[in-house]
Amino acid sequence: MSSPEPIRIQKFLADAGVCSRRAAETLIQEGEVWVNAKVATLGQKIDPANDKVTVSGRSVRPLAQPKVTLAVHKPRGLVCSNDDPHNPDTVFDLLPREFAKHRFFCAGRLDKDSEGLVILTTDGDLANRLMHPRNVVVKRYHVLLEEPFPKARLGKLTRGVTIEDEKLKVEYANLINPSADGSSASIDVHMHHGKKREIRQLFLALGHPVKRLRRYQIGALPLKGIPVRGVKQLAPKGIEALFELPGLTPRISKTKRS
């Protein structure tokens, strides 16, 4: 039997269930990853059968686990992290017992105060596809504000604002059931990137604090039909739906997909 092909250290760590590829790159840059008693380098290839890999001093071995992808209806109050000492209640607590033993990645997080559709997967390659900036994965949100937002200011959301040298923006925004004066506290928002708490920070910068934020769709996969705290295992067709672009908004083009 031939020995396995050499693979990049980032992929090895993701397949072993240590972290996502992007998180692995950070660990490598910080000098936390070693191969055969030497500091690893980005892009380095290893032989999983013979090379000794450690992360923060702990040995890492290949982990054979099935590829499982779940759509989860996250409620408010849970964090999308399994290593946050300040927030013991996590979205991983929602996993059915038969999946609890596996290492899942959260592909596209929601903050503690937000709710809606979250994807958990044991597939490191899939997690990387969903989170990598070069892939256009459209996420759709229902935003409820504390005060009505005027239609005339919708352009500010798509043009964006700059805060501390960082541009915050969405790709699409539209009022839901506007009143006679052309304003509404409910807004439909689409974006395909998304920094931490970006939607909340964007509206706050425009003087409209967010009261409630709910992600209701990723690609062509809707949250509808999954109850709060519910979990649905995705078949291959459902996974591919995450990358579809139905009802394209003006600033999104299929040519951007890779």
C-alpha cells in the first residue's frame, strides 16, 4: 500500500479537527505549529503518516471522522465559539447526541445577540469555501431597528461608511413594509462578506441602533422550516445551495464566484 500524498499543513490541521484552515494560518504565523521539532511555515507540506505535528505543544494526529454539515437555528444568547471562557453557552450545545463527539467548524458566525441560520460542518474544505473572501456566499438578514430608517438613506448602507480606516457596507438593503413617509424600522439586508458585528456597527454609525438581527438565508438555503434551537443535516444538494445566488442583487455577479 502506497503512503499518503504530502498535504499542506493547514489542510492537515483542518482535517484533524483542530481548527479551520484560516485559523491554522494564524497559528502558523504565530509560531504555535511545529513539524518534527521545527517551526512550521505557511504552505509547508507534510507526510501525515510519518511527520510529527504539534500545536501549542500538543501532538496532533490524523482524525478519521465523517463529513457532516448541519444547518442550525441559533437563538440569541449563544456564541459561535467552542473556546470562549467568558461564554459557556455555545451553538455547539445544540448538537444532537450522535454528533457531539465530532469536531465541528462554524462557517460564518453570528454574534451572541443575533439569531438565525448558522452552518456547522466537520468538513474543513467546505468551511474554507464558505468563509474565504473570494467566494461569493450571499447571507440575508432581517434587521429590526430601534427607530424607523428613512428610504432616502438606504444608499448610505450600500456605499458604506469608514470607521477607523475600515469600510463597513452591505451589498443590498431595502425597507420592509415602509410607512407613508417612506421609512421603516424593518430592513432586508444582503451581504457576502461580513466582519464581526459589521451590520450592527454600520447602522450604529448612521445613528440607528439595531434592536434585533436575524439571518434568514444563506445562498439559496432558507432558515424556514428549522425551529429555534433546531438542527437539520444537509444532503449534498443542500450544501451546494449555500453557494447559489438566487434573485441576484445589483452589486453581485456570478462572475465573482470561483
